[in-house]
Amino acid sequence: MLVTLTHIQEGTLHGRVGAWPSCVEALLAVDVEGSGLEPAQRWAYHLNLGQAWLGVGRAEDAAENFDLARDIAVANGYPELEFKARHNRAVVAFVDGDLPRALTLMREADAMDVAVARDRARLDHAEVLLAAGLVDGARSELEAALSTAHSSAHRIEEGEISLRLARCDLLVGDLERARDRIRDATAAYRARQADDLVREAELLRAGVDVAEGRDLPAVVERLVRHTEHGAGEPGAPALGTSGREAVRLEAEARLLLGDADGAERRLEALGEDGERSLSATLHEVLVRARLDLARGRGPQARARLEDGNRVLAAHQVQSASLDVRAALALHGRRLAALDTERALAEDPADEVLATVERWRAISHRINPVTDPDDPDLAEATRELRRLRQLLADSDGDQAATLTPRVDELETLVAQREWSLALDGTASGAVHPVDADEARGALDDGTTVVEFFESAGELHQVVLRASGAEVVHVGPVAAVVEAVTRLRRDLRARATIAPGSPMAAVLERATVSSLAAADTLLNPGGADERRVVVVPSRTLAGMPWSLMPSLRGRPVTVAPSLTRWVRGPARVAPARPTAPVAALYGPGLARTLPEIRAVAGAWGVVAGEVAERPATSADVLDALGSARVVHLAAHGLHQGQSPLFSSVRMADGPVFAHEFPRPVAAEHVALSACDVGQFSTRPGDEPLGLAIALLSLGATSVLAAVAPVADDVAHDAMVAHHRRIAAGVDAAQAWAEVVVEHPGAGVFCLYGSEWCATP
């Protein structure tokens, strides 16, 4: 027994400092079944061995040991130990790349009513969120854990948390902040003489140096030493997770130094043993593609980058969360940048178009997610709606009481939604359009203007039936300045009191801002009649219908050219059972006359129109049953949490999180301020209220990107519905409306072409 306990203690000490191969060796020396260990000791053995197997990259063995630990805990009535085993089993799902399952298992373990320290669980949860690209959520978890570790003087934990925060910073490109975090982690590890953990921190510092291109010869030397440490023979890389990361970074550094031969030799050491981590897999694709380009193997580089794109899409399709689908694109950011640079260097416009579409709005090429069967999520959303309604009507003291609970519920709803997985019926993302397919969808009077960003510059691909060309627009910084000025002027103009002496001044400022943006962006191109705009992330929220070169012309704004050409992806489309639903929310002038007129345009008599503000249930029912939905209400775009963007109804806000999946509505008109805005994640993945409707199957959505006066919205929306009910296509109808009601030009038509007649 004493020898057995000695081996277990030895393994525990090795594991404590991250020496996982030594930990495995020590624990495998134990005959656990014949050792006479108590149940709690056998539980600890299997848990520690599972963690060690994870450390050396053997997930299946880890899962087996964690399951054994769970079974021992359940059989002997140890709920605290059951929690730990369940949580570690969730970590295995994460290592296997199944992020929705990992989040689900972690959520189920966390729901156990046991008094157990959850600091380690919090760190693991943050790691999964980071892998999903949900950097803000991961950072929030880590900063809370760092505060606890610091107050408890747990130096090793402080170092580990700081290192994970540095990975957050590196992922979003904040290199200086990442360096500060790495210094903190290194100091914490050295204070406890944890040499293996110091090497882990140094490896991450090498990643920051490579990303910045700083002191690369010294970086190469450090990485060579890292891979040699612990290897069986001098110079042989340690092909664990850490060793493979070091080899990839060393190869990337050598490529940046122009040493393609050295980079190729190092990559040969990786062999064909693929990585399970998405970020590691895509990093290897990136480095090998860089090598191909350095060797002049353009077609091979292109094929490799296409493979990386498919890997990313395969991970996105696993999730039933719109948020996670968009966030995962963060891991493809560097591949997209390299692919775009490659295409621009090769120059043919058709190739540039195909490359930009490959990486743009991948989540819009995935079939819509289905309704989650999660009663707890539904209940939390209802409670959030109730409290948000109370908060909107509360005074300062009550607001101070309600706000923390509202924040808590938003976090709960978001995290439960992140863990939703598809139910076995999903297919992968479809391939993007190429130039030939896109041209086939154009008539002689349509121009596509697709904006994209590369190396700090904004470009556009202008596509017509006759051909395509790439046009350089200018520095992204200049575009940001012009867009910011325009949006500021639009908001000021909309909020000025009627008759104010400042009205004329603000009108002139807005006209000037529009002209400047129009000249810079030139979205109208030549004199073609119809324009399809595919904006880059810098241009989210632009009022395209107001641009001087586009005024009076049909304009459709699409998240991607693929989405515009093919329309919404539908696995089992929801079929409308009603022709139209017109609803309104509280607090706006002229809304009841507006919806009566809208319904009348579609032949609905006044007696069939609801005379009261609609509830959230009314809105969700309408989106799930009517072909055309018109909604007049106050709206709010949440830039930091786009899927909490909402429209306010009688019982509180309806969130984008709640929309039916898929929606039945083909055309949705949102007569509300700001809800046409969207936030764009890296990878040009847009998120917002209107964009969520498109993601869930709507064909087109009319929504505003800035405030608009009630009377202007009323007149313009009624005119729009009269036209589309008569058979005019939505883009043409809205172009005619803006000519009559210029103030309504802050509304944009998003999605694909739509007409009420077949």
C-alpha cells in the first residue's frame, strides 16, 4: 500500500508542474484494482490519470478514466467528487473539438448543487469559450478567477490565469497587453520554481514575437531549445501539444526570415498526425500555406487554404448558436488575410472575388439552426424580458437594484445558447459562389459592389454581367473617419427638435458627410440601374439608400454575394400559413394608423387588425407563420452583444436570441430605429437583429441604421407595402419610396431579391 501511495504522490507532483509524461509513468506503475485503495483514493487515481492522459494528448484514455472516476463517485455517494469527474469529462469533449458538447457537459456539472470550489472549472470553461472565439466571455471568467487567486495568494493559479488572458489578447491582436500578461505569468511560475510552466509561458511569448515579427533569430533559437527539452534524442521535437506548437512557430519564424529550407525541415518533423484543436489545425494550415507561397506553389497554397476554410465551416456547423457560429470565424482571421493577399498578388478579379467569398459570412452558408428544446433557456429569457421592461420604466434607485440581475440573466441566456448543438440533421456549409455563378445571376442592369479589407486598405470587387474588376478604395482609417462622421451627423439630425435653428446647420453637415462618403466609396459605379452592396466590417450600418450615387436606384445590401445569389439556406423551410401580420409596440406616435394602412395594403380589413400593442408572443408567432411581417416598435441595437438587440413590445423586449428557427416570414419590415445596424466579427461575420432574421431563413429585411422620425417612418412604410403588395420587387419599391420620402433613406433592404408574386 505504501509503495502504491508513493507512486500516486509522485504522479501528483509531476502533474502539478505540468510534467505529464512523467505523471503517466508514475501512475501506470500502480495496480489500482489490487492495491486495496479506498473508493475515494481510487477516484483520485482515475481522475489524476485522466488528467495526465489529457496532458500527453490521449483523449480516449482520459475519457475512460474520468468515466471510471464518475462511476466510483456515484456508487459511493460522493457528489463533490462526481462534480469534478463530470467536469473533467467535459474537458475531454473540448479537447476532441466538440465545443457545444463541452459547454453542455460543463453546464450540467455546474448545475449540481454541491459545495465545491469551482475555480478550476471556471478556468476550463474560459478555455472552451476562447476556443469558440467568445473572447469577451472567456476574459470575464478569467478576470474573476484571477481576482480570487490573487486574494488567496495562489501563485501558480495566478500564472495560469494570466497566461490564458494573454492568449485572449493574442487572439484579438492586442500584442502589448499579451506581453504584460506573459510577464506576470512567468514571474508567478518562477516564484514557485515551476520550470515546465515557465517554458509554457516562454512558448506563448514566442507566439507574440512571431505575430509582431520581433527579434526572430532569437525566437528561432528559443523554440529549438523548447522542442529539444525532454525529447528522446537531441534535436528531435517533442510531439506533444506544446512541442507541435513550438515547431509550427519556429517554421513560421523561419519563413518570415526567408529561410524556406529550414521551415520545411521543421514542418517535416510534424508528420501527418493531425491536431484536434481548431486553432492548432488552422495554424498548421497557415504555416504550410506560407511555405507553399514561398516556394512558388500558388495552387497548392490555395488548395490548402480552401481545406482550412472547410475545417472552420465544419466546426461552425456543429453549433446551433448564431453567436458561436460567428465567433468561431476569429480562428480563421489569419488564414483569410493570407488568402486575400495571395489573391490580390495573383490579380485576376475573378480569383479575388472567389477568395473574398470563401471567407465571408460562412455562417450564412450553413443551414439555419433549429429551435432549441431548452425550457430553462426559455424561462430565463422570459424573466430577462420582464426585468428589462421594469428597468426601462424604473427610477435611479430601482435601476441600481435591477441592473445586476439583468446582467446576470443576460450572461445565463448567452451561455445556455452557446451550448446548443445541432440535432443530427445538419449538413455542412455549402461552397461559396465563384465569379461565373455570380455573373449568371446578374442581368445587364445590375452591378455588385463587394467591399473587402486587406493589410489596412479597403478594396472593392465590382462585378457586372460583362466582367469584374478590383478597385482600390483607400486606407481603412480614412473610411472609418468618414463613416463615423456620417453616422454622427445622421444621429444629430434625427434628434434635433423640429424648428430648431440648428436644423439647417445639421442638414448641411449631413449632406456634406454623405457626399464625402459617396466620393470615397463610390458604391454606385457606372449608371447601371440596380446595385447589390456587400459591405465589409468597417461599413456596417451605412445608409446605402441615402448615398447620392444610389438615390432612386434599387439597392440590396447582402451579408455575402453567395447569400444574395442563392437566397436563404433552408433544410426544412417553415411554410407561412398567413399572408401578412402587422404589429406595433408601445410608445410611438401613429403606429396604430400605420399598421392599419399596412394591413389594408394587403387586403386585410380594419376589423381584423389588433387594436392593442403586440406582445412578444405575438411577434414570435407572426415570424413563424406569416409570409410578410411588419413591426412598428422602439428598437435597440446592442453593439457588444448583438443577439440581445431587441424591439420593445407590450410585455418587454423581444430579443434576436428568441426568433423562430427557422422563421417562416419571407419579407420583414422593421419600422424601428437602429435595428438595421449590425456588429461584424472577424471573418466578416455580421450579427444583429435584422441579420439574425436572414440567418434564420428570411429572404429580405427592411430596417433602419439610424434614428428616424415617426411620421417619416409611417408614410414611407405604408408606401412601401402598397408597392410590394402590388407586385413590385422589394428593392425597386424601396428605391421609389426614398425618392418620395428622403428622410427614410436610413432604412436599408438586407438579404436577397424578393417579390410577393411568384
